[in-house]
Amino acid sequence: MTPFLTALLPVILIVALGQLLSVRKWLAPEAFRAMDRLGYLVLLPALIVRALAGAEFETAPWAMILALVAAQVLLGGLGLLARGWPGMNGPAVGTVIQSNVRWNTIIALSLGAILFGNEGLALVSLAAAAMIPAANVISVYALVSNAERPPGTKPKPLLALTRNPLVIACVIGIALAALHIEVPVVIDETLRLLANAAIAVGLLSAGAGVDLKALTRAGVRTLSWSLVRLIGLPALVLGIGLMIGLSGLPLAIALICAATPTAPNSYVLARELGGDTTLAANLIAVQTVLAAVSLPLTWGLILWLGAI
């Protein structure tokens, strides 16, 4: 358990630092919004491009990608059962489905890099190349189709995907690797410097975005669907993965990706596309706290399976 805790504790400490900076107002909310924007548009795309550009797609673990995306689709479909939950309206159902399919890329990248170095980082980036588009398509359709008052301009999921910086970064990185294009040294060093800042900035911002007050407002509904997400996605990935022969480090990385909490940016999408923003904030807060328990348990499962 020691290597995992060694990797996880710095992540928790940086998230806690972000929360402290926010609560004490040592940094203004506008500063964190700017950090979010910088990470979204520049830092995280640089990290993904650099990681994927060096990936060997000829030996890519397609079973890992299949297991992760299939688990997303199945758990997203399970979210439709929320329609039968007492007091759940359309926007709440869309928000639950989105929570079920989104994952915290920053935490997964952090753990993958700290635990397994460049190989772990590349595998998480490959997972992101598949899971980010899948999560966006499912989330947009779920929120829009369940919104009571859709926005005046109907969102176009495919158009939105073509403009998503993370998706664009995945495409660029995959193209560079597939075509065996060597990145010039100056460009690679520039990407490295930007990528080094991506994880720290992302974790600080994630910590600032945790709404601790939302924990006091969270009821049985929020706790139940948080557990469905934190237990259900890794369970589906494990079941599907074992059925199709997934093993070793790719299985470990898939389980780590699946065990992360839902993404903080799900609140923004819920707000823009007619979802239940209160429920979205509650799900983010509860899952982020519970992940401090579920992630070590997932690591224990990985060790028990002998995946590494």
C-alpha cells in the first residue's frame, strides 16, 4: 500500500491547499477561474499531446480502451433508472447520467505518472483519448434531452467535440504517434514545461472547486448515486476487462481511471445545458471526499489481482 499512499498523499495535500487558498480568500475566485481556463486551454492539452506523441499505438492496449468506454456507456444507461427515484425531475436525471460517465482526468494523470512514470502517463492519456469524447457525447445528450427548459440555442454535440481542447489534443497526439512524426526538440521542451504545470495547477483548482457546504446539503439521493459511480464504474471495468483478457498494467490503469471521482467541470456543463446544478455540486463534493477511501481500496484490489 505504501507506493500508492506515497502517490496519493501529495495529490490530497495539493487539493487541500487549493481548498485552503479558496476558503481563506488568499486567491480571489477570479484567479481560480483563470487557472481553470489556462489548464483547460493550454496546460492539460500540452500534457496530453506530449504523452500521446510518444505512445506506441501498434501495441496499444485496445482491451483497456474497450473496457473503459463500454463501462461508461453501461453506467450511463444505468443512470436512466434515476427516473424512478422519488422527486427526480428531468434535469436531475441528466445530471446523474453525466456524473456516471465523467471522471477526474487530473487525478488519474497524477497517479499514473507518480506510480508508473512515463508508461503510466501514456496509458492514462490513451484512456483520456477515448473516455473524454465518450463522456462529452453522453453528457451533452443526457442533459439536453432531460432539460425542462433547454437553452435557446440547441447544443450540437459533434460541433462541441471538434472545439474541445482536450479532444483536439488527443487527436494531435495520436496523429503524431501514428504517423511516427518526431516532435522538434524546442517544441518538445516547450510542451514539457507546460505539462509540468498542468497537474499542480489542475489539482489546486480542483481543491478550490470542492464545495464543502454541499456536503451538508447532500442527502440519500446524492450519497446513493455517488456510491453507484465510485463502485459501479470500476466494477464494470473489471468485469468487462477480465472477460476480454485485460491484465497487467493496462488493467491497473483502467481501474485507477474508473475509480476517480466525477469531473469538477460537470457543474459548468450542467449549468449551461439545463441540468440540476445543486445536485451536480453535491455529487462532485461527495465523490471527491469518498474517493479518498475508494482509491486506496481500488489499489488494494489491483495488488490482490496481481495486475502489477
